[in-house]
Amino acid sequence: MNPILRAAAIAGAVVAGVLAIAALALVRPDIPLDRLQAKYRAPTDSYMQMPDGVMLHFRDEGPPGGRTVVLVHGFSASLIDWDAWAASLATRYRVIRVDLPGHGLTSAPADYQADADRYADLIDGFLTRLAAPRVVLVGNSMGGAVAWDYAERHGGRLDGLVLVDAGGWPHAAAPGGGPIIFRLMRSPLVRPILPLIDTRPLIGQGLRSAFVDPGLVTLALIDRYADFARAPGHRRILLSMQAGAASQAKIAALSAITVPTLVMHGQDDRLIPFADGQAFARAIPGATLIGYPGVGHVPMEQIPARSANDLDLWLRTKVYPTPAGALDPRPVAKEPTK
């Protein structure tokens, strides 16, 4: 063999070997569900077996017979994202939060196909089995899309609807396609290898886009998102959701929503623009809009006390009105001392 070609072949083999070793070093298998439960369990954890094979993880806190607020998380998130709100609101309300299939500690059959319609139907079946009364449904991001979908499909159960930086408003793709991890999840070339490798750096980049304040994106937060993504079957569901067609809101259907509606949206949201929140507020009759300057995609985590108090005040004036003299002026949450 020509010495130059031989040297090139050897160099190529070395490079391929190095890449193979690097790839193996990045491989991350599933984490058994019992290990995740041991790490993330809480005293209020409960599970419900659903007819479609889903074992739904949820937490039910606050006065058992109280007015009920149901919290639905966003894409790749979990019910833990609502910890601050749940702790505050449970002083006055029954607070129920769930992990959707493909997320948190919920497990689903291997062939589970997730979308907003199926999630909305799952929540309705869950609330029926729980014998929950009429509820106020709150959703963030993808959970916001599930919430307005629920209002369109099962609105008879609702006392109110709250959209927190909700997804689903139809518009052109954001410049650059959003965080790198979402672009990779949509790529048919890269998507097959994502379930095999450590995506922590990509998850960190996505979270920093969501929070705006990089100081809030801790290693523990990144680890939690990465851990839950590695629960058995979760990566397949998450990837299939990014590859499929996203639910898109239709003005005609939104305009038929009659329950009191609150739209909360960070004005510096880099994932879902504030203009989308404004559009939802215009489309839903009588909706109240609260915009938060300097806040990103997850107000309930970036400004938990302020956003929880805004929700509480709206609930007590728009959904469950209380005579002015009987209105408890105390906030449900206090801003942390500095």
C-alpha cells in the first residue's frame, strides 16, 4: 500500500477508535424507576393505575374538601417544578399536581403515544377516579397547551383556567429554532442517538434559556431533568413528541371557552414569546393578562411568591369572589429575605 494512504488509513482508524471510546463514555442507560423513586419521593406521593396502562404519579396537598387547583408541568419537566406554588397555595386550596406520561415518576406502556389530546383525556379520567370536584386547571408551557385543550374538550369540569407561558399558539418558528436540544430532538439524523448519550450539557443550555437568570439553573436542577429523562421509556416519549406535529390553538375554539381565564407570561420568555400570551388573552373572552418584565418561561420558579400571590388574588376575586370585608389580605407566599 502507498505509504501516504497507509498512514491515512491508520490515522482514520485511530480517530474512529477515539470517537468510539468517546461515544461509549457518553452512553447513559435508563435509570430504574425504583432508584428514581428513592431519590425524589416525597411524603405526599401517590400513584393511580389508569385504564390505558399508565401508572400516574401525583401529589394531593392542602384541605381535602377545599377548592381545587390542578397544576400541569411543561415538556421534560415534572410536578416538582410546582413545589414553591404548591407549598404556598396549599394553605388555602387543595392542590393536585401530576407527572404526565414520559415525565417524572409516572410510567407508561412501551407503545404509549403522547399528545395534548391524550394528556387532557388522561387528566380528565384521573380527576374522575379521584372524585375531584370542579377544578381550576393551571398549565405551564406544554402543560398550558394541555390546559387549553382540556378546556375545549372537558370544560364542564372547570371553574377556571390558568395559562402560564402556554404553548400552542400558531406562529412562525423562532429565529435559530430555539434551544439546541430541541433542534437536535427534531433532527432525523441526530434523534436516534440522543436516547443513548448524556445530554446534561444540552439540558443545561435549555434550562438557562428558560430561566433567564442563570443563577437559578443549579447542578441539582440539571441532574433532576436528566434523571427523569432516563426513566424507562421516557426518552422515547419525549423524542416522539418533538418529532410529531405540535397542537396548535384555533381562535374559534378558544373563543368558546367561558370559564374565567388568567394568562400569566414572562415578558422575556425566550422559548414562547410574550406575544403568544397576549394572543391567548385576546382570543379567550374576558381573560386577564399579567406580564412579568425580566421574567422568562417559568414564572412559578423564577418569581414564585409574586406569581403565586397574583394567582391567589385572581382566584379570590374572579373565580371564587369573596365579599371585600371578608377577603383575607395576607398573601399566600412571602418573598425570600435577602
